[in-house]
Amino acid sequence: MNQKTLSVLLVLTVLLSTACATGISQQARSQVTYSGDFSVLQERPSAHLGQVVMFGGKILETKASSPSSEIAVLQLPLGSSDRPQDGDRSEGRFLLRSVQFLDPAVYRTGLLLTAVGKITGSEVRPIGGLDYAYPVVEAIEIRLWPERSPIYPGVQFGVGVGSGGSSGGGAVGVGVGF
């Protein structure tokens, strides 16, 4: 390999490692004590009081008031970078509470988040005509994910081969887009 190819590969490696970074700090991640299914916890939150969880999902509603803020979240499974996988595979809902002011204009309906927090109980609220028990999570760390462009989701790669014109040389190009 020539020097130029090695330089390109080094830049790609740095860009990809940055793009694949996780959303939750190692400090918060190290506090997690419950790694089971959300549905098990949702059935009996009282059996898991005090445990620290990492869950993600889609924001349904954000309420900011004194002394805390609250986000109702539709749980979604987490991907490899801790980003919730948007889709229809939810196992339920949970309430995320924070002593910090979480502006409803920033933490708006439909955005994805990942949070590490402590299970503090459950709260029954109606959904339509059904009483639903929400596990309550006291936030330790929250990662709000930026919206993805529907045209260019995630990282994209391209490889091309071309002719060097009349001299017969060849070229290979590699590109990464975000």
C-alpha cells in the first residue's frame, strides 16, 4: 500500500470509530445493575426498586414543572450504539423523571432518547380506557438523539473504480457520508 492509501484508511478508521460511539457515558453505564427484558420489569417494578437500568425509546410527552421534569417514553430496543431502534417492537412505556429542567421544546414528542436511571416505583395512569402501570425511572443520564434524515440514514459507503484516461492508469475512491 502506498502512503496515500494508508492516510485514507486512517482517516476512515477515525471517522467510523467516532460515528459508532455509544450515546451513554462509561460512568453511567457502569452503574447499570438490571439488564433483563423491559417486559419483566414492567410487570413487577416493585421487585426491582433501586436497580439501575438503561432503557431507550420514543418521547410521547414531556412535562416540565417545579421541582422536576417528566418524560413519558414508549420503550424501544436499543441498537449497538445505544440508539433506540425506531419501529413497532415496544414492550411498553415508562416515566423518566429528572430534577433538571427538561424543556418540552427540546425534548419534544417523537424524538428518541436513551437513559440510565434508578427504578423508584410505578404509577398507574389511564391510556384510553385502560389503567396502565408505568415503571418510574429517576434519571442519572439522558442522551437525546438527533433526528436522522429520511433520505440519508446513518453512515454510507461508496467505492468506485475509474479509468485514468488515455494513459491507462486506474484509481479507486472510498467515501463516507453522515
